Amino acid sequence: MIISFVIWFGLRFIPRDLPESWQACLDFTGARMLEAVSGEDKSDDADWTDWCMKDLVLDLYRLRYAERLALKDIPETRLAAYRYLFDRARISPLRSGEVEIVNGLGTLFLAFLNGEPCQNFVIDLEKDNNHRQLMPECTISLLVCIIFLLGWAFLLTFA
């Protein structure tokens, strides 16, 4: 239920949430984005060509709204590719728009992935399921995330 909400929410709001300058890169495959960021060619590697930047953004939304519960829906090979891409962008000597986009997404993605442990769900041992509880701190962190994204959008638009 949570994951389907995240997918619906992401597909509905992603185009409006991201800066206009990022829209052109959303259809880039991971291999194409890695080449733009570091010059490395992974176009023959399925771990890099099976996903595009839209998938990365959608996985970012999954982590944001489902937290650790979203990890079962993100393949380990893709997580490893994301980490490698973020690392290459971080150390890249280039200062292109693609590098800035990957650095911005990487900062958010890794913060959601490696942040404080999730305490926003309840595990029902009798029914063998779990569900997320919305708590006030979730609302605060959501506002911080939105402010951060708007700041990036402002900087990229007017810089």
C-alpha cells in the first residue's frame, strides 16, 4: 500500500517538484549520466542501462516516504550503481549541469538512505505485517526536504 502510494505520488508530482533544468536529464540512462559526470562508459553493462534518472528520482521518493521499507523494492545492484554515480559526481572535476543534478540528488538520496533509524512504523507480530505511522517529526522532515529542493531549484535557475 505504501509503495503504491509512493509510485502514484511520485509520478504525479515529480514533474512539478524538479527544476525545469533537470527535466532534460530524466530520460538519461544510468550509463549516459555516468558518462556525462565522469566520462566512464558503461553502455554495455545492464546494471547501468536498465534504469534511467526517473527511476533514481522515484527511488528517492520511495526512500523518503517508505523509509527502510522501500529497500525491498530497490535492487541491490541499482543501489550500488547509485552510490558509484554519486561518488563519481562528488569527485568530478567537471562543473556541468549533470554533475550538479547528480550531486543534489545524491545528497538527498544518501541522507534518506543513511539517516537516523526509522521509527515511523509498527510491526504487528500477530498479523505478520507492518505499516507506517505518520508522526509529527515526519511532517517536519518533509518540510525540510521541500525547502532544500526549492533552494536547489532556485540556485540552479538563477545561478
